[in-house]
Amino acid sequence: MPGSFNPVKIFACSASGVLGEKIAKKYGTKLGKYSMVNFKDGELQPSIDESVRGCDVFIIQSTFSPADNLMELLLTIDAAKRASAHYIYVVIPYFGYARQDRKDKPRVSIGAKLVADLLCAAGASIVMTMDLHAAQIQGFFSIPVIHLDSSVIFIPYIKSLNLDNLVIASPDVGGTKRAEIFAKALHAEIVITDKHRNNPNEVGKMKLIGDVKNKNVIIVDDIIDTGNTLIKAAHLMLDSGATSVRAFATHAVFSDNAAAKMECSRIEEIVVCDTVPVKSPSKKINVLSVDRLFAIAIRNVYEHKSISSLFEMSDSFQKEFKF
């Protein structure tokens, strides 16, 4: 098992270089030396450019598109293993392929399970991630998974808005548990939108379950991809008498022109985390960093301290995330 006698070294792969620097700074160190060669045929060759023998190594990389980000992470884990790292922690702020967590029709893969197997085979000792699309993905791994929750970042921010007549909304039935966490902490009621998809990324019918008249609505979700569900839900609530609608989502995937669509929507504010780089934040899109939360998690793991404290809404812990 890892111990305080083994030096800590933190590395960031290409897709999470900026976030990795911020996490390392909050932890109180600098990123380890790392480079990558991109061959003309498309192959990648990441390189850890300093000794990690006997070290507890943390490798940071979100696995959003393109698939090269996942491949780079796997190769870097393998490089650390072959360089005799003592323990390899794989920090994946955004876990790609998490929406492929089951067979929803015949003859399809379970992508999340395959990615879990690949990470284990590459040499990961522990995986640390945030807001998996389906929490049961933790069970796909044969190694420990530390699953962080963005609510400890979002809830203090929501409190700082000082909104009255607050109601928490889930954009679909599957997100009800997430909405309940927010509602309990904010002493608010819950409403749900029941949606039916025609095709992936294409929302069909949607109806509202609950009352939003004269309410300030906070929609909570884990991912914004195309933004179609979020915009349709927000407009439905505003048409049903809501005073305002704000959206909070951990992972700003923002496929195609999602950011532009949300900028033109009737949503008052969209708050996301930097688990996926947001290339063009605007007045309407507000980005909160996960750097402090991951730095605390890394330190607690390394020092054998409690991880469960990172899920609690205690006053002492919340002071870390005041706005």
C-alpha cells in the first residue's frame, strides 16, 4: 500500500495540462516532467522525463474526445509501471465512455466496462474520478475507485446567489438522486422533467413533473453535451411560470455548437467545472475549478486520511469552497 515514505510525483497528460498545473499548485508542488511525441502516422509516445522509481505517481487526464486522450493515458500508465513506480493513481476528472454503461439494445458494447478493464490492465492501482454518469461504473473496476462529487463546489456557489423560492430540477428521471443531494443541502423542493429520446442526442417528448411557478429553478446534471435536453427543459420550466432558470453541470463536453446555443437560450446562467477545458467561457457560462477538491483528495489519499469527509457538507470543509 502507498505510504508517506514514498515521494509523490504528479503528472498531467496533454488534455488536462492546464488543470493538472492548477491541481499541483494547490497541492503545493510542481508537475513532473512529461513530454509526448506525435508520429506522422498518428501513433503517440508519451514519456515520463524524470525518475519515478519507488514513487507514488498521480497521472491526471480527462478522457473526452478524441480517443487519443484515452490512449495517451493508457500509455502513460504503462510507462510509469515500467519505470518501477511504487503506486499509480489515475486521476480522471471526466471519465469518457461513461454513458455506455449497459446494453440498451442488442449487439452493442459496454464501453465503460471495457475502459475500466483497459485501465486495470495498463497498471492503474487506484482510479480517482468525479461525477460518473452512472455511479455503478465503480463496480466495473477490480481496483479501488475514489468517486468525488461536484456538489461540494456547486452548493456553496448556489448559496452565494441568495435566491428565494428555490427549487432543484433534474433534467431526467435518472438524475433524481443527484437532485436530491442538492435539495437536501439547500432545503428546497424537487421537480423532474420526464424525457423520451428519438435517437442519441435527440430529445423527443418532454413533460414537467412538479410545480415551478414563481420559482427560481436550479437544474443539476452531470454532463452538457449538445445542450438540447438542458435548453428544452429550461424553456419548458420558464413557459410553466418559473421566474428564472440556471443550470449546473459538472462536465462541459459542449459538442458542436452547444456553447453558442446556450448563450442564445433563455437560461440565465450555466455553471460548469473545468474537468473538460472550456475554450470560450462567456458572460453566461461560468467555470468553477475542481483544482482544490482534487488536491485535497490527493493529499488525503497519500496521507491515509478519510476520503468520506470530501462528501460531507460540514462547515469546516465548506469553508474551502466559499464564494
